[in-house]
Amino acid sequence: STDTLLAIGTEPFSWFGTVPAAGAYLFQVVFAAVALAIVWGAMAERTRLWVYFAFGIVFTLIYSVVSHWIWHPDGWLFAKGMQDFAGSTVVHYQGALAALAGALLLGPRIGKFGHDGRANAIPGHNMAFTTLGVIILWFGWFGFNAGSTLGVATGDKLGYFAYVALTTNVAAAAGGLGGVIVSWLVIKKPDLSMTLNGVVAALVAVTAACGFVAPWAAILIGFVAGAIAVVGVLAVERARIDDPIGAVAVHGMAGVWGTLATGIFAVPALAENLATGTGGLWYTGSFDQLGTQALGLVAVGAFTFTASFAALWLMKATVGIRVEPEVEIAGLDVSEHGMWGYPEFYIPVPGGYGTETHGHMGLAHAQRSAPATSVAATPAPEPAG
């Protein structure tokens, strides 16, 4: 009801004692949506549209179980003191587990792996847009992490929003450095995509730790996560798993590292301030918190991967989750949605490919010199395979 959504600290949102229930509900909906978006990244370019809706429902239920385990006072992992400030495990690790299940069941995209088993690059269409997207993600993560303090200028955590924003930011910067340095060492080039993956992996890793660790530890966590992203993406490819966005490495492996690193570097005073768990191994010499973090990863990994794999396997066995080869080759924009994502590739448009503006590319249409009326009347050719 309206009264329930406007109330603060009442059932069923009693755990959110400083924000209205509507805000608490929307916050959790967005977190669940982010986890699900990770799944679609690994299943991109070959999945039937209906799977997005059907598995979206299933995964929302899976997500809700795990978020209850870790973030609700009645959850068994919360009771054990598992530390996951904004969702390295709840959001990113879960999303990567379901993504792995989907990628395994779907198989690789056509042409991803050659007959010799080596991976062929299928690059994104625009690295400038990719870079812009990561910058937007970086900025949005302040809402993701710092927003999880549920307060900016009031309450008993005054100033905590800014502290979490600080640890988030320095970790992301360190992740970019980790990504570019390790890519330079491993693939002999300062690869831009790996640098961007390093930034996102660092943000993923520090999501669990941002409210528990000191800034120096956030930098270390971010740098290592950036390195993990590079090595992880290459390892997944070597295993012949086609993961178009690197979800398993960037969200899964980095999420595992961030969750464990929290158990190592959690500052005792911050853990006490948040009333969650204890100080980490670095400060206490005890493996208790690290053990709790590891237990949570094992439990969530077993539950989420098994449930996701079972649900997607059932869909695959009964209806089918992958599009036909000719549909995949033509492109899902045309086949699934009835329109071209990039019409200038296929039909003559002013300034498009094949016109005099792009004649240097050697793709000129035979009709480019024809009057506009005759061009408009000419049926659009079918997409080339």
C-alpha cells in the first residue's frame, strides 16, 4: 500500500530504518537488475529473446534467496558476520555464476573458435562508446557503493557516504593501472579493453570492501582485481568458453577476490561500526572473518550455479534457448526485433556506408548516384551473411 511504501522501519522493510520502504524496495530491485544484466552479457548475440523474460523471473527468485542470506538480519550468513557491503557476492558473483551456466549451455558464438581451438577476436563495434560506458559506470558506482550507506548528511554515519566514495574511487583508478600494466606484460600491448575491464573489475572487488577497509587496502584490492581481469579473461577463452563481455572474469573472479580481501583487510573499528563481522586477518591475525567470507562464497556458488544451470538446462531441453545459425549470422537485431541496429550497413542513407562520403572504403552502392526518389523506392537488400 501507499502507507507501507512511505513508512520507515516497518515490516516488511524494517531492516531499512532510515529510508522509506519505497526507496528500500527500489534499491533492491536495481541491484537485482544489475546482477541479471551480467548474465545477459555472457549470453549475448546467440540467445532467444524469450529466455530473457523467463530466466529473468527465475533469477530474481535466486537472487532474493541469497540477498536474504547475506543482508537480512534473519539470514544465516548475516548471522555469521559475512561482510559484503554493497554486493561483490550478492550482485556480481551471483550474476557471473548464472552467466557461466548460460555460456556453457549455449556454447560459443559462430566463428569464435577456429578448428585448431584458438579463439578469434570478435571485437565490439565502437571502443569510444565502450570507454564512455565504463566512465558512466565508474560514476554510477558511487550510487552503488556510497549509496549503500543509505544516508549522506544525516544519521549516525555522518560522513560515511564520502568515505565509501573515496575507497571506491581509488580502487577503480588502481584497477585501471593494474589492467593496463598486466596487459602490457602478458599480451605485449597496453590494451584499452583490458584497461577498461580492470576498472570494472576493481569496482566489483571493492564493492564488498568499500565500507570495511582503509584507502590503502582499497588501492591494493583494486590493483589486484585489474590484474585478475586480464588473466581471467584469457583463461576463460583458453577453456573454450565464449563470454563476450568477460563476465566470468570481471564480475566472478574479481567478486571472489573482493569478498576474500574484505576478510583479510577489514578494519576492526569499521566492522564494529557496521555491526557486521570482525576485523580481518591483517589486523587480528585470525582467520575467522576470512573463513566466513569463504564459506559464503562456497554456499552461494553451489546454490546459484546449480539453480541457474538447472533452470536454463530445462529451458534448453524443452523449448531451446539458442537461435538458429542463420539467425545468428544475419543478426538478432533483424531476426528478433525486425529492424537493423545499423541500417547504414545495408541500405543507402545520406552519409552512410557506400555513399560518396565513405567511398574511400570501397563499399560504394551501385545506386549512390541515383536520384533520391529512386533510392527510396528501391527495396532494401537482405543483410549479408
